[in-house]
Amino acid sequence: MPRGNPSPKLAITVGPQVHAHVLAAAEEAGMSVSAWMTSAARQALLVRNGLTAVAEWETERGALTDAELAAARRRVAAALASSARPPLA
């Protein structure tokens, strides 16, 4: 019987090109494939949640203006530029 809180396992199928890129990305990051996939899934969920939050905000307050979108893009670009880790491909 497993102790603690074991992580659930997933079995997934990916195309050959995706497979090769995942293996290379995990190796480049010095991570196991499982850790890299968990990180990638976490990032995708953050993006998804962020897009949901923006959609809710826009429903309540109206669409973001071009100026607001430009300011947001500048903040994201600055955060990426100052990040020690490159964004996931």
C-alpha cells in the first residue's frame, strides 16, 4: 500500500514530433519527462485560468482597450526578458 500522497499517473499518446520535442525540452531543462510535463500542464492551466479571468472581466466591464492591451504586452515582455528561464516551447 502506497504511503503519503502518491501522484496519480496518466498514460498519454503524443505524435512523434511532439514526443521528440518533449524529450529534448526535458533534457535541456534537466528534468524528468514527468516533471517537465507537469510543469507544462501547470503553465497551460495558468494561461487557461488567466484567459477565463480576462473574459469574465470583459463581460463585466467591457473589452480591454488597445492601450490596456499594449501595456499588458509590455509587462509580459519585460517579465520574460528578466526571467532566468526561457519560456516553454
